[in-house]
Amino acid sequence: MQKAKRDARETALNVLYQINVAGTPLGEALDAAFDHQHDLDAATHDYVRRLVFGTLDNLLDIDSKLRTVSIKWPPKRQSIVDRNILRIAVYEIDYVDSVPDVVAIDEAIELAKKYGSTESGRFISGILGDYLRQFVK
């Protein structure tokens, strides 16, 4: 199941990236991602949808909290990849009880190392560490 959730996070990141960069409509971005990832099972598809819709539905709250913990690097100054990794992680921390906070953070750091810049892993780790200290009791 861990690999399935990792695959779902990667696919959700891809979908959010398409929406942010190309302005691709949500349904079209999901369809393209699922067409590209032929090996995803139904449960993984469901988790991708949960991550994407949940992140987008709670975007104002998520970005507001991220602005609070990243004053020098608010969401609009972050790379699109880092910003969406943070958004997915915060969504999982705040809204997905079945994912422990430490797992959401570890997975976000791994996504950052794979898809972000050389500094993305440390950046994500620092922001999410501050996030936990400030918002998760």
C-alpha cells in the first residue's frame, strides 16, 4: 500500500503541476495522468483524486497556513513543484487521518528530492517542520 500511496502522490503532483503551469482543466489533467500511468490500480486512482480534489478544495486554508510558516518564501515565490509538494503534504497532515504526519513529511521530502531542485528536500523539510510546530499539537 505504501508504494501505491507514493505513486498516488507523484501522480497528484503531476496533475497539480499541469493545472498550475499549463492551465489544464482539472478533468483533462486527471485523464492525462491516468492515461500516462497505466499500472495504477483503482485504489491508487481514488487516492490521487482524494489528494488533488482535497488539496484544491482546501487551497485557501493550506496556502494561508504555508504563508504563516514561510514568511520569506510565501507560496507565490516558491517553485511550482515545491509549492505543490507542500500543499499535498499539508493536505495529508490536516485532512488524512490514515497517514501519520511523519509519513506525509518523509514522502514530501522524497518527492522534493526526486522532482525539485538540489535544495528542495531541505526546504520542504524545514517548512513542514515549522508547520508541525505551529499548527499540529
